[in-house]
Amino acid sequence: MKIKKLAIFMVIVLVLIFTLEAAAQAKKINNIGQYTFARVRGKIPTPEVMKMLVDRYSADIKTGFDQAGYGFLYEAFINQLKTAQFEDTTWNIGETVKWMLFRSHGKVKVSGELEWAGKKPVEVFAVKVKEGFKTYTFIIPKPCGNIAFKDMVEEIPEAICSLKVSPAKANINDPITVDMSGTQYAKSMKVEIFDKQGAKVASKDLTPEAAKWQTKLDKPGEFIFKGSALNLAGKPSANPCEGKVYINYPPVAKVVPSCTDCTNKYGKPLTFDASGSSDQDGEVTRVVFELQDANGQVIDSYNDTEKPFTWEKTLYKEGTFTISVTAYDNDGAVSTASEDSRKSFTVTRKKFFGLIEAGPMLAHGGDQYDLPSYALYLYLRPGFFYWLNPDKVSLTMTAGAGLPLKGDPWKAIIMAELLANFHFGKVYLGIGPGFTTKELSSLYNRKSGVDAVGQLGVTLTNNYLQMSHLFFEFRAPIGRNFEDHHKMGVGFRFCF
């Protein structure tokens, strides 16, 4: 019983196999025109007639394409048929079509694969329809106007690589744009960047949807951008595809101050020389000087666009300063900071001066001795001047001799004084102790002694290395008779 059932099952399987094989084989036909899709009247139809019939029966064609599983091709077929080239050819004996539209009892039908087995070839129109990279060939037998799909050929074109790089010349870290949007028939693209020695410095994968890339280069020199593209079959492009970019060498800034230990240079011109700045592949067109104090605060700057790029600056402040320069070339490149572009220097002010002062002085005489009220002296006193607080407080110390213009009983005197001077702009007031020897012999009851000295003066000139003053001086005795021992005079002081 089991053997019988197994035999029946095997028979059924064999029948199915033979049936499927038979169905898979093309059906042979030896006549055509019985089931016409569109009736063609008259003699041999022309391409114009066929186009008119296709336009008239477009709805039926759509139905047939849908039934054949080729609905996606309908629009392309209808649109391209209006301008397509109809080729006169034949459907030869033994050749097949994948399917054919025909009409049976008024209804649109689609056959399976058909093989022409007639006695002679059938005259047909052949027309090609393109969809993407695929070319579909249809034949329309002239006797019946049926539409048959013959074959499809996929022709994947070679990728054509296109690469544009801009700008062609740029500075370090400027944006560089790579544009491969002009590439055709590619599914992917790639750009690689090489330096002049052939070393790869960067690469980027691109697609037709994202075909642009912006990058930067941080070194100078010439760079080559090489592009490539893969077509839909993965085959690389063969056409040349590259561009070049030259990255400008930045200028080199250099500054030389006229001094680094600028002793007593307060108020005197200092020169900062940047004429040694250079550019390897162009020229320096501008230099910016920047002066900073010890705290790093910018206190002044200067933009020089004329060679030889120097800056003369007078400082009215003591301390340590830094001068730095930035150079710009004819392409707008900017120098980077270096030891040569940044120098420190120290400025000090002259505080200690030698001095000499001279002038006339009146020494009081005495009526009781039949002496004139005052005797005229000429004095000369060397000494020193020292700034305790520049432009505010100073100290002067002088000592010298005074000579009377009249002789006996007047005697030459020795004078000395130590004054603290308080400056108010150009005017100053000095006070302090002094000493004067007696100007008359002991017969006249005169004594040497300490004086209280006061000065009221004005600064005539001051270039910070030399000064001159004009002053009025009054000397009042301490511990002696005021009437007999006071003195007053004017003087001119030169500090050096």
C-alpha cells in the first residue's frame, strides 16, 4: 500500500516538472495578424501611422504594460515614442520576444514568451526606449500593430570625473573648496590631497548628493588634488581629474629696537626697525607695530605701509616694555609670532644731575657801621640735583663762594645749602637749611652760621637729560640777628 502511494506521488511530481518545463519554453507561432492589437488600414503602415495608433490606444497600452509587469516603463514608452526613430527590420525565424500585447474578444491580453516559427521573417518596426541606463527594444509587426517586448540591454556609462578647486592660491588655513558636482555617471567620488613630495596629506569620500568639500591646509607650498569616480558598476573613471593649489608662504617678521637697556632714554626718541622682515614668495607690504607695558597692556600701535618699516616712538614712562611686529605680504598672509618679531626693552629716566648755579646776591650791611644797606655779591655754586619723585619732588645740594663787588671790609663768603623742592608744573618751591660764613670781619659783629633757605623758581628748559632754572633765593639767619645776617638774590641753574 505504501509502495503504491509513493509511486503515485512520484508520477505527480514528474508531471509537474514536465509541465513547468513546457511552460518555461517559448511558445512557437507561425502566423500573425489574427489577434491584432490595433487594426491598420491601408497598405504597409508608416511610422507616423504607428505613432498615431499608439497615441489613440494609450489607455489600452497602459493596461497591457501593467499586466506584463512593466507599468514602470509606460510613461517613458509613450513619451519617447513621439520622437523615437522607427527602424525597419525583421522578426527572424527562431527569434523570441518576452511578451506581446494583443487583443482577444475586445480585451487587451499579454502573451508569454513567443518564438517566430513561420516560413519567412516578419517585417516589423523596432523602437528603443531608454530608462536610466537601460535600453528596452520593442518590435511592432507591421501586419497587426501588436506591441512586443524583445530585450533589454543595460549600458552603464563610464564615470566622467570632474574636479574644481578654488581658490588656486591661498594663505595658510584659508578655506579651500573642492567641487566635484560636475562629475557624471558616478555613484561615488573621492579626492586625495598630495604635497609636492608626493605624500598624502588628506582625503575625502564624496557622493553626487554631497559633491562639495571645504578644507584647510596648514603648511605652505604646492598641493595636488587628485579626484576619482566610480560608475554604477564600480569601475573607476579613466579621464584626468586633478587640480592644484598653492599655499602662500607667510612673511617673517623681525624687529630690532634701537636699545634694549634704554638707560636715561625717558623722553628721548626710540627707533623700532622692522626693515628686516621678509617674504619667501612675495613681498612685505605692511607692518603693524604694537607696544605693550609690563602688564601686557597695549599702550600704542603703529601701522606702517611704506618701506623701510620703522617706527620712532618717545616714551614718557619708565619700565619694561615689549615691542612686537606683525608683517603682511602682498597676498594678505600674516606672519606668526617669533623671538625675532617680539623684543623686550627697559626704559629708565635720568634722575641724578650735576649742576652749577650762579647769580647776584645782596648781603645786608648796617647803618650803625656807616655801611651801605646792602652789598652786592656774585656767587657760583656747583652741586647736584636728584629727582626723588620725578616732576613732583627733587633734592638739590650746592656749595660755593660769593665774591663782593666792593672790597674791605666785605669779605668773600662760602655758602652751602640742602633744599627739598616741590614742583607744580614749571614752578617749584624749595626750602631747606643752608650755611654761610661771615661776610664782614669780627669788628662788625658778624658771625658764620646756619640759614633757613627758601627758593621760588621756574623751569626754563627740560629735555630730561638737561634742565635750566631761574630762581629767587632768600636766606634767613638762624640764631643770629636777622637784620644783620639775611641775604637775597637771584640765580640761574643749569643741570646736566
